[in-house]
Amino acid sequence: MNTTQRRSRARSFLALSASVFAYVLLLPTPASAQVAIADFMTRVGGDTLLNSNVGVSGWAVNRICLELVELSSSGPLDQAPQELFNRCGELVFTSDSLNGGTLPNALGYERDDDLLAALQQVNGEEAQAAASFSQNASYEQFSNIAARLGALRGTTGASVTSVAANGAEMMFGSGGGAAADSPFGPWGWFIRGSYVTGDRDPSNRSNFTGAENGFDFDQYGITVGIDRYSGSTVWGFALGYTAYDIEMQTTQVGRPLDNQAVNGGDIETDTISGTFYFDFNSESDVYFSVLAGYGSQTLDMTRNYIYVSNAAGTDDQLRLLTSDPDGDSLAGSMTLGKVYQQGGWVFEPRIGLSYDRLNVDRFVEADSGNQEAGTPTVSAMQLAFDKQTIDSFRVNVGLQFSGNINTGFGSVRPMFSLDYYREFEDDPRKIRVKYALEDQLAADNPGAAFMTGFGGCLSCFELVSDAPDSGFYVVGLGIAATYRNGIQAFLMFESLIDYDNLRSNALTLGLRGHF
């Protein structure tokens, strides 16, 4: 046996000895390791914390770590499994030390909240915000089209009930059709741009039992459409683009750790949608409209994975976990209303139904490795997310009031609106999550307890969102101007009212015309 062979055998023996030593330290008895995280969670917060998103993700860390201990007792682990073992091991060791244990290689924390903050870095709650805002894109486009139909009927702040053109008084939306008597031709076009800004509070500011993190967001959208009216009916098609930029709220993680520390990150969603629409307006100014659309979404998510060690020999962690899942949505709505007009005043009560189904494909994150030392290490902490289907079914009841002021160039119309929305799909959303590395471990170790997919796997856990608010209001205030050539310009401000933990304000600009 030459020197190189002896050195290689010695390294293999040392690696095996280290794995067995770790096994002995981490798992004095199978039962003690099996309950390390559970005992910690139960002591800190009882069943409430144990069954929270932090609790179930921590329990998943415990399970896969236990099996990695078993696997390491048979020989050295590969690089990625060893990295996962190191990370899950120090979390389990820390839970033991905070419970009064003496296992080594813990993170050196003296406060329970410090470990909870570290565990919160693991679970990927940010994906909940991405899915819900992708769904909102459908409602944004429907709102734009509904405003267009209202303009043809002469009821919205972006419309005109009467406008002086060529010296004649023409009524839009009075008696049997949106623009049946328009001198501008049977075709119409519109373009509408919107900007929305808002923020969401975390589910629970005081501890880690909350389901969702807080975030700030900005939304940009544009809709362009063309339609044709004939008598009392309107047919049309609109193409829309909506983009959300979401910034997860965070608190600096450092020494000493802060018990409000949560990981930050950014989410960008882009949606392109197409919508067909139809509107019928009777002689008595009762109208009925139907919209049906399809949207395609692309999401780009970056979440930070950060925790600091207070123990010598244990690395701080600074990782970037990125993903780009795709999705699609089908949506439809129906609205029934009536327009009441008296001179230049318009009053419109309405009731509507809307449904949206969003599908998000399965996706796997990419792990940058630990950036703390300035040089990336092996990636192992990436999560895999199962496919998601999110349904929304809403009923809204609203009213709109507007008045007309004739001027030398045409007319100006101020408008006020108030709508109440009732969401019937108000159960919390659920996302199945696991460590992506478990699929590889299952393929490479057929005799172990690792499993592929999301059915019964060791590292599987289920993130549960807050329940969507079942009832909320949208109030709007706007003004429109219509010129003698039939061009309409408008400005609209809307605000979300009485939605739990969420605030949102929107500004919309638009142009409409005929040919």
C-alpha cells in the first residue's frame, strides 16, 4: 500500500468516525432526538406554536435530520447532504440546549425567540404572498373593462351622460344602448393605466405564531381594448399587463438577535391576460355584462435565509434562495345593474358575481450557498413547493353617483362609488413544501426512509396562510372630461377599506374614444 492510499484510507476512517461521533451526540436515544424540536416548541408556546408554520417546518427539520444521522452512521455523506445535516443539526442541537440539554455545536442562543427567528428563515412563507397577488391581476383587468362598459353606458367617472358635439346634445346610455346614437362610429377603443401601492401587516407582531410575514407592494397595470356596439349590445376584447413588486418586511438580524427578526426578500409577478366581454343595455336602462378571461403569470422570488451564530466553530448563514414559478388563471364575472338619470345626474345600483381560479406549477428554489464568508459554499437548503390551486368567488353590491357639468370644450363629470365585496372562498390557503434534496437522497439511498414527491416524505410540511378577509369595501372618487371630438379622459382614486391587516390605494388614468 503506497502513501497516497494510506492517506485516503485514513481520511475515510476519520470521516466515518466523525459521523458516528455526531450520531452519538445528536441521538443518545432515538426518542430523545425525535422530540427535540417538539419539546422546545411545546415548552415555548404549547400546541399553538407547535402547529404554526414555524412549528411544522421545525418539525420537518427534526425528521430529516434524524434520518441523516442514521445515514451518516453507515459512511460519510456526500457534500450536499452533509451541508443539510450541518444546518439541521445545529438547529436541533440549539433546541436541546434551550431545553436544558448539553449537546455541542448549538448556535449559542440564550433566548427562545432567537431560535424561532432562525427557524423562520427556513420555511418559505413568502410564497403565499406571491400566489395571492398573482390572483389579484385578474380582478384588476376586470375592473378596467367594467369601467369601459360603464363609460359606454354613461355611468362611471370615466364617462359622459351628455356631451355637446357639433352643436347637438347627445345622450350616451339613455334608452336602449350604450352609444346607439353616437356620431363617432360603431367602434370604440380605450387604454387604462393604474398604479397601486399598499402594505400588509404580519399576522402576529408579538411572536412567531402568525401565518404570514408583512410586506410592502407596488402594482403597475395597463389595459388596452377595442369593441363594437350595435343597438343595445357591445362586444369587445381587451389585452392587459399587470406587474407586482413585493418587498418582504424585515428586521436586521445581528448580535444580539432581535425577537422580531424575519427574513426579507423580493417578489416580482408579471401577468399577461386576454378578456372577452359582452354588455346588453335595455330600453329601461337595465344592463347585464359578462366577462371571461385567461391570464399567464411568471413569478420571480428571492428570499433571504439569514441567521447568526453566537458560538465558536458554527458559521453564520447568509443565503439567497431564488425561484421562478409559472402559473395561469381562468376568471369570469357577471354584473346586473340599472342606470337612473335625472338631467345631468346619474345614480347606478349594481350587483355582481366573479370567480377566479389560479394554478401555480410546482417549483424548486436555487440555493446560492452561504455568502457570509464571501465565497459560496455548497447549496442544500433549497425548498420544493408543490403545485397550488387557489379559488376566489366574490359577490359585490355597489352604487355609483355622478353629476355632469357642461363647459365650453365639452363636459366634466365628478363621480363617487362605493362597493362591498363578500368573499366565499375564505378558508386559509395551504402549500405543501419539502427540502428539494430529499428527492435526491431517496434516489441514492433506496433503503432509507427518504421519499420522493409530497406524500409522506420526511421533510414535508404544510404552510397555512391567514384566511382571506370575507368582507371588505372599495371606495372611489374620480373625475372625467369629455371633449367635442368624443375623446374621454379620466382620473380615478380608489381605496381599500376594512380589510384585515391590508391597506391599498389605487390611482388610475385613462383615455377612450370612438371611430
